Amino acid sequence: MRILYKVEEFSNIALSINVTFEIIKEIAETIYKNYKKYDAFIVLCGLDTICYVATIISFMFENLSKLVQVG
């Protein structure tokens, strides 16, 4: 079995108090563009932004058939 993965880096690095909807939208658009290519998605972020990003993404990706994990 072969596992394929891709690392996508974003230039917008922000603390949770500075995270804007545009940053979350960029993450969501990247997942949307690559949705058919991969079986799951992992969004890595700092400890201060995990709750904020995970909450917004969970509402943006309701009813998906693929895993989107924020950690």
C-alpha cells in the first residue's frame, strides 16, 4: 500500500487573536481544490489557534465524507 501526501504551507502566520476569516478561507479553498486527490486532510496550527481554526472549519465542512483533522 502506498500513502501519498502533500505539504501545503501558507504564508499567513498569525496568532489566534489575529486570525481572520480570509486566512481560514484560504485553508478551506486549498482543501476544496484538492478534495478529489486525497482521502483526508490534516491542518496543522499552533496551540493558540487550534480551537479557533477547528471551530470555524467544522462549520465550513459539515457533511463531508472525508476526514478534516485540525491539530
